[in-house]
Amino acid sequence: MFKKILIANRGEIALRIIRTCKEMGIKSVAVYSTADEDSLHVKFADEAVCIGPPASSESYLKISNIISAAEITNADAIHPGYGFLSENAKFSKICEEHDIKFIGATAEMINRMGDKASAKETMKEAGVPCVPGSEGIIESFEECEKLAEEFGYPVMLKATSGGGGKGMRAVWKADELRKGWDDARQEAMASFADDDMYLEKLIEEPRHIEIQVVGDAFGKACHLSERDCSVQRRHQKLTEEVPSPYMTTKLRKEMGDAAVKASEFIKYEGAGTVEFLVDKHRNFYFMEMNTRIQVEHPITEQVVNFDLIREQILVAAGVPISGKNYLPKMHAIECRINAEDPYNGFRPSPGKIITLHAPGGHGVRLDTHVYAGYTIPPNYDSMIAKLITTAQTREEAINKMKRALDEFVIEGINTTIPFHRQLMDDPDYVAGNYTTAFMDTFEMNPREE
């Protein structure tokens, strides 16, 4: 087992990993930028190393600084969390070259699944249902035009190096294709320095449902059921739940089996997520695989009573998994609390938290790194907390979330708490009647004075 793990991340996920390290008797090392010196993950780690100025490119994304921090603290493993370098094949490879265990996928695995076109080809070989689309990168607009006619509109243009909704355009009619092609390529080049595109049939009324998987070094994988992540804004998830209100026993088995088949086909090692789109006829199609822990992993932990971070560490240390699949015993909902103003287009709202009252009680979990007096820097993602409620039924979990949101007080900045509170009363959400287009028609009620 590892003696010391460096967490190459910040905020709530770094604190989350530190907690499990402490429970396992493993020393932890936090790294931080100068903007994060007052963050709780820095305070609660056994050691902390400053790795640069606020800009991510000079700190959390600077591989040389992170490796140096691991070497001077004698860390024998690095946990990358999510985001930043968690799916960076070069970082995984450099860790290996320095005899530091990367608690995540190998460089080969990241390369294979990180490129969307390559991942789709791999999944086809594995026999996993895929969305009809182009065979690899589209070489020209003329080829794009021909494929769009072949698949039939609507279609979706996607950047092969895409993520976070960048380089994606839905095209509903032939005369909109050229603009979609130009806009998507321009955005992809600006975001990823790569404008390679591929084309897929657009799935109508889709749900975004992902399957949590864990694979070990011996080629064995299991799944821990699904999460419904369909409530999104600009392809960024806002809230998630497990089990999905759209799921059936038959569909869960089929999707779970497909996710395990995919994981074992590529000999996946670690915790990961196989993401699917599910259409209005409950047909499901592989979308992508995330080779890391997910933001929304706590709701899975709550309903199957399983510490996914602990399992990541055990698998990385060479411990085999049981091979048993896990099904949800309860219902859990997660609301991502962001430092954003939902009444003003979700505009970021960094600044100093003057007052914070955290909700509590039975079935309420709060993962956060902030506190009263903490200043949220403007340099990073705006998520500051994850509020999770767990209950016997979906109705009870929603009612518990309402109560918890009413208790949750953050003053000094704007947050998405009012959005989530309104969402919990929305008739379509309460009925489980939502797709990835849900936020297209959602409007905030007037701000309460």
C-alpha cells in the first residue's frame, strides 16, 4: 500500500481524497497555487507545497512543478482528482517514468478513450451500441455534407478533442450545415488548438445516463449502476440523481452489461464512467468514457454504500476487485452549488463569503472546501460545493433536498442555491420528465427581495 499520496488538484475533490487517505492511514500532500493558500484542502493535508501563481497553466497544469512537489515530499503516488491533469496521457506517462503511481488510467488508455473518434471505433469493436456517425475524422466539408444526407437531419458536429460542450453544433437543416461546420471548427481551434471534426446522428429527446465502472489490473470490471445527468446548461451538469427516473430493470441490466463489456475489452484499470445517450424509445448509444473519478461520484457512494476513492487507491495498489455489480438500494440527488448568479445568466460570482450556514441532518451530505471568511478566487471553476441528499424514495430525496437548500445560507456572493430550490418544485423535474433540453425552456422566477 502507498505510504504517501500527492493530490494534484484543489478544492472539494482534493479535500475529499485527503479524507479517504486519512481513513486508510496514508499520508497526504496538498499542492496549491498562491490563490488557494487559504483553502481547506491545504489546511487538512499532512503536507502542502505551493506550486505556482493563480493561473492554472502555471500551477495545477504545470507537470514539472507537480512532479517536483511529489519528489521533494517523497510521495509514491499521485491522485489527479477530476479536471486539470486527470485525463492527461503525458502526465500519466511522466508519473510512470518517475516511479510514481498515477492513480488513474494509463497513458495508453487515456489516449485510446480520450479521442472521441478513436473511442467510438474501440466501442464498436467491443460490441457496444454507438451513435451512427462518421468513421473517424471528416476530411472536408463536402464529406460532411454527404454524411449528413446519409444519416438524415438532425446531426451533431463534434470536435474530436472536445469537452465541456466546446466545438459542438447541432444542425437541423441542410442550409445550416456550413455555418455549423465553420463555427464548430473555429471554436475547437480556439479551445483545443485542433479543429478536427466528426459527425453523428443527433439523438432526439436524449437522456444523458452514465454507468459507474471500476476495473482492476487483472482485466476484471464491475459496474455500480447508473447516474442521470440530463439536467445541463451548455453541456455542463447542474444536478444528477441515482437511480434514473427513466430507468427500467431491463435497461439497467443492458447498459450495465455494455459498460462492463467496454471496460473489460480495453482492460480498464481504475474508476471510470461509460457515458450513454438514451433516446425516447430507450435505445442507448455510447457517447464517451471518462477515465477518472466524476464530480457526481458521491451519489453513487450513497446508494451502494461504497467509497469510490478508496477503491481507486486499492486498485492502483494492485488489489483485485470483487467483480460484483452493485444496484442502488436508495435514491440520491446531487445539486452542484456554484458561485454564479442564476438571475443573471449564471454569471460567475467570485468574492468573499461573509456568512455560511451548512445544512445537516439525516441523509444530508455536503462536500465543500469553503467556509465563512473564505475568498473564492476568479481563476477556477465556479463550483464551490456539492449538496447530496439520500432517502428511501425519489420523492423523499426531493423533499429532503428542499429542506437542505432552505437551510443552506451563503452570503457575500451569489450562488445557484435559488436555482436548485426552484428546480425541486418544477412539475416536470418532480415527475422525472426531463431530457438534456430541459434547461432550454427553464426560466427563473423573479428574485426575492
